[in-house]
Amino acid sequence: MAARVREPRHRRLGGATIRPPPTASDRVRPRQEPLVTSVLDTADLRRRVQDVLDAELAAQAGVLAELGPDVEDLLHAVGDLLRGGKRLRAAFLYWGARAAGLPDSDALVRLASAMELFQAAALIHDDVMDDSDTRRGRPAAHRALATRHADRGWSGDDERFGLAGAVLAGNLCLTWTDEVYATCGLPEAALARGRAVFDRMRTQLMAGQFLDVVESMRPWAGLADDERVARAGRVIRYKSAKYTVEHPLLIGATVGGLDPAGLDALSGYGLDVGRAFQLRDDLLGVFGDPEETGKPAGDDLREGKRTVLLAHALAGSDATGRARVEHLVGRADLDTGAVDELRTLITGSGAVGVVEDEIGRLAASARAAVDEAPQLTAEAREVLHALVGTATARRA
């Protein structure tokens, strides 16, 4: 079994009031967040999103104050997670709205920030389901909560406490997602236009997460190569591509009143970029630098993730190589040597080249979709072009 990553001991919680998590100005920038300005900083978006999230957590601390300091752990579990990330989903919602002609406003930034709370819920729950140790270079929420339980010397099982707390922290994020959407300050008629896509996103992601669980349990033995690729691709579509890019874009564009032809173009763009984004993430999950990804090297291999990359690796291997891949993938005790062996086998199968080619094809298709949608504003078109590269970059 892979060693569990434990966070440093924390002080015991106390006091008469609930303290919100540290704000952005109190924090050290996470290692994986780029220090250079990028397209994600256009309109100063990342800073403004962080300010909204900090303010929201402070407001929710006030709502929870009457429960006493015992619930402070939930706020800190969420706050720790929200201190990092590229803010891709917020960016896609914001620029979807700007593409439709909606002007910049604090209300639009607040609406975009709802996507970060939604992603936080998905990540917290995903880490529970995957039994992950780390997220963004820090202990995953359930691990951090379990450590706090152990450090206090409480009775009961620390891991069970951590799991229960993480599930509830994720549920809080889902609740706050809806609150931020409804109270962002944009006109009610505009928000009502986007509500159907917003609701569809939330429903389909939860079911997409379950698809991932199903696929991780259902045997691949005996399946044709193209069936493995198709099954992994279905998980990408509903667990990642839609909620990462397509749905945020369409929420913003629908709120902004974009016409049907423009919405169709953004839908195609979003699905292509979203699929390419997840394919890149799958490559980083095997070959990425832990200093950049925030997760241990080879974690996806230990978890036995049924990815498109793995499907192509099995398809491109001979009988001996395939047997070795099937024997090693999914073993929690994989050491560095076994991870390196799997990397060699996957590279030798040609799978990396196949996935890289697909990323390139999807990126080109996405850019073409933006070019073919004359309804979009010029600034948004330029940013959406640049976001293709950001979402599919070879570095985390």
C-alpha cells in the first residue's frame, strides 16, 4: 500500500467564534500556480475570482458562527482547496458571457466564481472515491481531516472521520455554488436563461463521476480495443469535458443572450477543448512532474484509472507487454521502478503519440469552431483561442 501523506500537526481549534480560512493575501502561492501573467489573468480575472471566494468563505463563516468552532474544520477544508488552481472554469464562463456581448462587471465575476466552488465539490468527492492522498500539493481534504482527528487524540476511527467530513465539505460547496449563482447580481431574467444549463451541468457531472466508478470496476478483459477507447472516452465526456469547458461556456453565453448559432459553435469548441484537456491530464497523471501536478508520480497508475491513454497502450502492446501492463496497473504498492517500467511500456506501445495527435486534432478543431462563429466579440474570440493552448499545455 502506498504510504499516506500526512500534513504537519495543527494547533487545536478553539475560541468563541468561527474563523474563516486565510484570505489570498495571507497565503503562500501554491507551487503549481504559474508566477507569470497568462491569458487567465486577462481582465485581472484570477485575482478578482479569488477575492470573491475569500469574501464568500468569510460570509459563510458568519452563517455558521452560531454552531460554534467545531465546524471550523469544514471551512478550512474548503479554503485550503480554493487557494490554488488555474481558474479555468471561471474563465470559460466569464469569456462565454463576454463572447455574447455582456460587459465586464463584478456581478459577472461573481457568477464565474461559482464554477470554482462547483469544482471544489467535485475534487473533494473525487479524492474520496479515488482514495487520493494529495491535491494541489497538499493533503486531500479527507486526509487533512483524518490527521486533525488523530492529532487531537479523539476516539473513533480517524479515517472514517476524515471521509465523513470531506463528503460534508463537498456538499457545502455544492450548496454555495447555487447561492453564488443566484446572488451574483446579474438580472434575474439573464440568470433564468442560464439556469437550465447550470442544472444540467450539476446533474451530469454527478452521474459522470459514477460512470468513472463503474468503469473502474467493470472488467476490460476480453473487450475489443476500440470498445476500451470508447468507454474511456465516454467518461471523459461526462466527467470532465462538459463541466470543465462546455457547460461553463454555455452558462455564460446563455446568460449573455448569445444566439443559437453562436451557442452551437461554443458547444463544439467546449467539447473539443474539454476532451483535449482531460487527455493532457491523463498524460500528466502518468508522466507529469509531482512538483507541478501536486500529486505523487504515477498516482493514476496506482489507482488503475481506465483512461484513453491506457486503452491505447493495451491496444499497441504485444501479448507480453499487455500482460505486464495489466499485472501492474491498479496496484497500490507500485514503487518507483514499477512506475518507470509502466511508463516505458506505455511509451513503447505508441499510446503517447496517439494521444498527443488527438490533442492536436481537438485543439485545431476548437480553434476552427471559434473562427466560424462570427457572432462572437473580437476580444472574446482572441481569448478563447489562447485558452485552447492554456488548457492543453504540456505542463500542469
